[in-house]
Amino acid sequence: MPLYEHVMIARQDLSNTQAEGLIEHFGSVLSDNGGTLVDHEYWGVKTMAYKINKNRKGHYAYMRSDAPATAVQEMERLMRLHDDVMRVLTIKVDEHPELPSVQMQKRDERGDRRERR
């Protein structure tokens, strides 16, 4: 089955447990349609570059899935209809990296940055 990465932004007035509950809910949607949620990370409340639906901040969540295209389409459809979800991004990838995502790594663990000019 194809591998996907999803990033979701939920409204800022949700609690942390409600935002993590959304991850579990959409993971169950994937499993009901023949896919699996491989891994997920809750990135917390972050400030956005611009307002979305009059919100300046949002709960960010990152999910990795192994699911057929129909299951991913159904999950995206339900995410877009859900009132608490503001934005969704899904990317098809060749493989899932083993390390935690860049957002979850500490600055010391990340690779060296290039020299500034």
C-alpha cells in the first residue's frame, strides 16, 4: 500500500486532549477503510504566519499512514467537513523516516545549517 504523511491544523480553542482525540478519530477512519496509522505526533499550539478563519494560532498534528488511496480520500473528506480542522496537507512518500520529525527534534540533534552570508 502507498505511504502518506498528513499535517493537520486544528482550532486554537480546543484543549490538548481534544486535539489528540482528533488524531485518534481520523486514525480510526483510516483503519475502518483498510489502512493503518503507522505513527503520529502532536506538535502543540503554534503561531501561524497568517490568520486562518480569524485564528492566529492552531494545534498542529503530524500523522504517517499506510493506506489505500480510497481510505486517504475518505479521511481527507471528513477532515475538511470537520468544524475543528482548519487546514489539511497530505503528501505521498516513498518511505517513512525512522527518526522523529524535524519539528520534534531538539536543535542539537538536527543537522548542521549552512553558513550564513
